[in-house]
Amino acid sequence: MPLSDAIPALLVLADGTPYRGWSFGATGTTIGEVVFNTGMTGYQEVLTDPSYCGQIVVFTYPELGNTGVNPEDEESARPQVRGAIARNICYKPSNWRSTQSLPDYLKQHQVPGIFGIDTRALTRKIRMYGAMNGGISTEILDESELLEQVQAAPSMAGLNLVREVTTSNVYEWSDPTTPVWEFNPDATVNNGESLTVVALDFGVKRNILRRLASYGCRVIVVPADTPSEQILKYNPDGIFLSNGPGDPSAVTEGITTAKALLQSQKPIFGICMGHQILGHALGAETFKLKFGHRGLNQPAGSQQRVEITSQNHSFAINPDSLPEAVVEISHLNLNDRTVAGLRHKSLPIFSVQYHPEASPGPHDADYLFAQFVHQMRTAKQATTTEVS
């Protein structure tokens, strides 16, 4: 599209810094926390990841939209971001899987975007001063007027956004897109054993559910406010605590449920928000990171092993608040030494602060799904032995 035909757009940060560019996607005004993602690929997965609810994402890779969008790469039914920020936008994608251009996709789902700004300078500002609220508008081009709306928006700290993204109904997972790819064929072997997992949905990504199903699990997804008694009525072999957006300390219903589920002594696996919820249930506290971890190449370490991981989170567990008698740190983020994994010392319970489902991202941590399945099989065999 010639810039002469583009619609002017304005981005203003909460500190008053303005950036002028052009609109792509929907027109209008949107407010959210401005964060950056360093991944070179996977923009569609990022845009549709419920963990990004409430946020405007800056993509540091300078070209966006080259491969278009397609149904198979959606991590939820629609984009979850409040807005998108890019350097350059491609209106004519080139990829055999593409069914729609990125600008048309965002326009369809009423998500505003701005391009043509210096995303490198914007990212450096966020790194220096921290993530902050911002607004994108095509209808308010006066900086002071847009700033007034931005400064009136609530902070991410203390915000429960899980209520906006969790499922409203219980459902059994079945893949609506039937992906044609499978990066770990061995994982599809069920061994003739049926395992039931109840997934507590704080904003779960589809590929997490795919990975659990690939390892032979029947997955029942329940709303975030489902009480423990209802979850246990499904007689699950294991319980999964999903990723999700916002401040984990504000998700009090999830923390209460997780705390009660600990008493069941069933295998529990948490990812991202689920990791933080589990930490709270064990008695730990979380804190907000300056600008968070969002990208595909975050190194996480465990016992002389380094995994390159996909991460997306604003909060982290305070290691000093962990009850050392019952839980230990299994992984650290090797960039800033924040807690990247927990493991219960006596129960089959563990969690990680990153995304082993590799959508988008590397496959280094896929073994965690196999570990969860192994724990469920072991617990089930032990129960069967006791009954017989």
C-alpha cells in the first residue's frame, strides 16, 4: 500500500512520549500495556495467545505479515492483544498456508495496529523505563487528548484478566483445525492406556492441549473458577494449570482451587500463569518484572542442562518467599536468574515459567509433557495396586 493511501495513526505512552505512523488493521482507539516480543517468527501465535490479553505488542522483528495468517496457527479463536506495533507491514503475503493477510485479519477482528515507527527506539525505551500503558488511535491525533485516556487506564499490577479469556463452559478438547504437522511422532503412541487430564483454563493455548492429546491424554477443559470438588469429580489422572494474562496474585479463585488440589496428591503440571498460581498455592509470592520476558530464545537452566525456551510473562515468583521444606527451584532463567521452574519435594507436582508446547518456539522442553504423563501413569499404577 502506498503511504499516500495509508491512514495516519498516533501512539502515545503513559509518560507522554508520542510516536506517529500509519494504521493497519482496524481503525479507532485502543489502550493497553505496551510490551515487546523479540521473536523473529510466530506473530500469529503471539497475537492469538490469551496471555497477551490487555497488552499492545511491539514486534522487534522489522517485517510483519510476510507469511499471512491461517487457521492452523491460531492459539485461540481470535486475536487477544489490544493492539500491534510494527516497523513494516506486508499486505501481500507469500506462503502456501496463508488464507488471509495480517492487516485484513486484524481488521476483521477489530484490532488496531500502527506501523512505520522506530520500533527499535521504542523497545529500548521500554527496556530502560519498563513496560507502561499506551494508546493507539486513528481518531484522536492530539497527543494530549490521547495521553489523558492512557493515564486513566488501570495498571497491569493487580489486574485479573483471566476472567476475560477463560472458557465459560466445560468441554472435552478436540482439535478444530486438525494440524498437518507433528514434530514428535513418538509422542502419539498411547500405549493402550487412557489418561484423563483436567485443564484449568486461565487462558490456555491450543497447542498445549494438542501436546497433551498427542501424548495420549483425554483433556477436559474447565473454567478458571471451577472449584476443586467439581474437578475431582472427573476422577482425573492429572491436573493441568494453564497459562493466562494479568497479575497472578489477583486470580484468587484459581489460587484457592490450586491450594485445595494439592491435598489430592494427584500429579499437577503448571505452565506460565499456572506456574505462578501454583507458587501462590504453595505459599510463595509474585512480583512484576520491569519489562518481562517475551521471545523464543530465553535460556533456562536445570542441573547442567540448558534449554532454549519460548517465554511470555510479566510476573515472576519471589524465590525468597518459597517454602524450602516442600518445594525446590528446578529451573532458572539464565538471563536474569529469575525462577523458571518449581518441583515439589515429595509429590508429583511441578511447573515452569516458559512454554514447552513450542508454538511458536523451540522444542527443547517438550520432554515436560512426557514427564507429566510418566507421573500420571506411575500414580495410576500405584492406585491400581493398592485397590487390588
